[in-house]
Amino acid sequence: MPLSDSVLRQLRALLGDADVLTAVEDLIPYSFDGTAVLNERPGCVVFVTSAAEVSGVLRLAVTERIPVVTRGSGTGLSGGSLPVPGCIVLCTVRMNRILEVDRANLTMRVEPGATTLEVAEAAAAVGLFYPPDPGSMKISTIGGNVAENSGGLRGLKYGITRNYVMGLEVVLADGEIMVTGNKCVKDVAGYSLKDLFIGSEGTLGVITGILLRLIPKPASKRTLVATFAAIDTAAQTVSDIIAAHIIPCTLEFLDRTTIRCVEDFAKVGLPTDCEALLLMETDGHPAQVADEARQMEEIARRHGALEVRVARDDAEAARLASARRSAFSALARVAPTTILEDTTVPRSELAHMVRFIEGVARRHRLRIGTFGHMGDGNLHPTFLTDERNHAEMHRVEEAFREIFDETIRCGGTITGEHGVGVAKKAFLPKFAGDAQMRVMRELRRVLDPAGILNPGKVLD
């Protein structure tokens, strides 16, 4: 349903004519994200540049009972920023300033529209380090990272976005502006409300400011690539590296399908005659880095690695890391529709889960490339399909169900870093259970009683 002329006039008065889009051709780019999910056109798209403007939009929306879907760069992979019919898409990409880098307190204050790469580069410019590094970091926004609680390649050693958020400015559904958290390393006064909004996918409030924790930049790093004739030996190598009390900053896995697609796409010299590849990177004090790299190479060779390559310099290390970062793009070239999934199991179940996914692909006659963060148990089975083939898409849905059911049976979770959105909503009750579902619904009703914030996402 289109928005009324009265509502559009009020939005233009608040934001200016140029920052309210209503033409069909202007709305189409905001009708989808990185998810292969059916989409709807919004009623309008608005661009905001301050918390006060966000507050004004939400006050109007709650009065008129208009749904609001917050959006950054639209790189999400669970449908979290997909519009609903007649909604206002609230786009925060123009709130992109890095407001402060505080070296004394190891913090950075940013607006939500800054890209993850811009945040990382601003930290590096003063000798500091922002570790979270989602695959889309060149274009994903930090606000989206917080809303989805994004992970990345360095999650094993350094954790995920939640571990680096010290405070938030949030506009609540009724337009009230709330600030929670501060620069104090220790603060246990009251409930940790900031943690409620991290990973909430725009369903509890709109994030307009973020206080991030930074750490000192590692002095050295070393990158290795090991190839294996069997997935099981690659998985066992990962287990033994962790058992040796080595926590690499990166411990990534690619299967044969993914390796071949990546090499065809990026041409970085990956061997294509193997079943599995591990990308391993250690960082820290130079002596520790040298020792850990040596131990990881020894462990990989002990498990029959076909080859272990140590990057000669930073340029080669960057090329090897880019191979993993380009996995999704490489796979996306193979078929008309690429569905990148996200499932996480305990590390002890990794080899079983990869084999299970292979079996699912065979049973349902599907092509699936699997890669992921093997060090923290996070796998990305990627379906290479065609959404125009309805029979095949039905088999894809059945495959999803089997994979998530097995993930839960193995003690895993239905999403390690992509969020629930609409793509995982049907699987959440089985994973979370009745009590958690009830508490989440009640929290959402309290914070958004009118139900205007990102309706249909995460929970019904």
C-alpha cells in the first residue's frame, strides 16, 4: 500500500525533498539485499544524517502505524533488511562519520553508516586494531555489523562484533533517544542494555552511534596454506592445532568445489587437486608467531597434508587471504542463484557436519560448495541453484531443513554470524525452545508495542 501524501509531505519537511525517494525506479535497489529471498517494494526510502532525524521519522511512523525497516549497505545474508509492503526504508549510509579515535582509552566513536573497512583503517592509522572482519567489510556498514552481530575470519582468536561494542546510541520505537554504555572497561551498573540491541536486527531500535573497543595492533603475522586429500584430515588438523594451545587469528576451510571456483575467479595459484584447503594465520609477537607457524606446519604435515605453503611476504599473505574472502563471489558466478547459508557446530562435529552436507547434496541432487571458519565451527554451505527451477528450489528447502535439524542435533546453532532475519525464522523455535521464544517476544512487545520496527523478521 503506498504511503499517503500527508505522510510524504511530513517526511520531506523533516528531511528535504532529495532525501525521500518514492519513484519506482529509485525504490527497486532497496527492495532486496544479499539474500535470495522474494522481496517487496517499500513505500519510500529516506536518508537520515542524525539521531534527531531518525527520531522524527520514528515519531511519525509510530503515530501513523507505518512499518520502518532500517538499512545500511544491504549486504545482509538472512533477509534482515528486506522491506515489507508500504514501509519506510530508513537508510543510514549517510551517517558515516568517524567521530573520535581515543588512543588513551583505546576506543573509537562512529556513526552507523561508516564501512567496516573505514573503521579498521582509521584504527590502523594510529597503530590500533579493530579485529572483526566480515567478508563484506569493504562495503558493509558498522551499524549493520552491530545489528547482525557479525563475525568474520578472525573470530576464532578475537571474537565477533559484540566483543568490541562498549556503548550505543539507539533511537527507540517511539522516537526517544537512549545512550547506553561508556568508555569504562568495567561497568556493571544495571542491566547491560547495549547487549540487547547487538544482534537485534533492527527489531528493537535504530542504532545511531557506536562506541567501539580497539586493541593494540599485532607486531607480526604469518600466513600458511595447507591442502589435504580428505576433509577428515583437515578437520583433525584443526582440532590438533587447538589442542596444542595455539589459537590462530584465522583458521579457514574451503572444500574442493569452492577451491576450484575461487581459483577460476581470483587466480591466486591455489592447488585444485585436493579435497580440502586450510588457510591459517597467526599474529602477535614475532617470536611467538614464528613458533606457532612452525607448529601449525608440523601438525598439518603430520596429518598428511599434500602441501604446506608459507607466504613469503605481506603481499602473498594478502593474496591468499583474498582467496578466502572471494569465496562467495567466486561461487556466485557458477549458477543464476547463490544461497549462502550459515551453520555452526562444536569443533568436534566439524568433519561429521561437512560429510553430512556432502550427503545432503547427493541425496537431493544439488551442487553445494562449503567453506567457512573451521576454527570456530562456523560453516557456510553455499547452494548453487536457479530460483526459476521450482522443483530444484523445493529440494533446496528440504536440504536446508535437513542441515539445520542435524546442526541442532549436534549441539550447534542455526546461525553463527548472519542473523535470523526471514531466512532462518522458521528454524528459530526448534533451536531456541519455548521459554526463550516467549522472553524474546515479550521484550519486543515492551520496546516496540506498536510493532513498527522491522516486522516479520526474527519473530512473528
